[in-house]
Amino acid sequence: MFTMAQIDDLHARLGRADSLGDYLRGLAAAGVVRFESLVSDGRSEFFSADGLRVVSPAHHEVLQVAEVSDRTTFLEHLRRHSAGETSYLEMSKSLADSGVEKWVADTTALTMSYLDRAGVVLLVETIE
């Protein structure tokens, strides 16, 4: 159905905040219904409706994710990254310190959800 090479190509062209909606729509067109990005090492897992799972390699050194989440601090780190004040790695370190384990994108609903280690949803964003 889809390959890591196709996903890498989409990400290279559209994997930015200003084109996130197009990136999610491109993934959906390729057959991805959901992906999960792990803060601990930047690895992502992409899933199809029929059970296909493709996993990317890690994108940075392993980060320790805090046991307890701090939603207020997480939101401040996310705001700073959205404003272009931090790099991807800086954001990842900040999210780990705030207890964010992963973010999950739904390519059908066009949402991005951020979850802590207990599976508590800290934020759901609608992507335009």
C-alpha cells in the first residue's frame, strides 16, 4: 500500500507547520489512516486501515519522558515551537520534560492529539 520512501517524500515536501494539512491529506491519499510519533526518539509508526504498519528510524538520541505530565508547560513549549522559536529537537526535549509521550495524527479527522505516558490526551488540535 504505502512505503517509507513515499512517506519520506511527502514529509520532505509538506512536513512543515504551514503545510501540515496538505501533509496529512497526502498521507491519507497514500493509505495512511493514522501515525504516531514518539517523543522519546522521534520514531514514527504509520498505519493503514487494513493493518499495514510502517516504522521510521529514530530521528534523535533517546530522551527520557517525564513520568508525570505538566499540561501548562507542554502548551507553552508547543506555542514556542509553533512560533518558530525552537527546533524540532528542542521541541522534543521540551515535550519529553513536560511528560508528552507521543502525538497521534488522524488523517481522516485531520487532528493531532498529544498524549502523556498514562494515555491521557493533553490536547487535540484540528488541522486545516
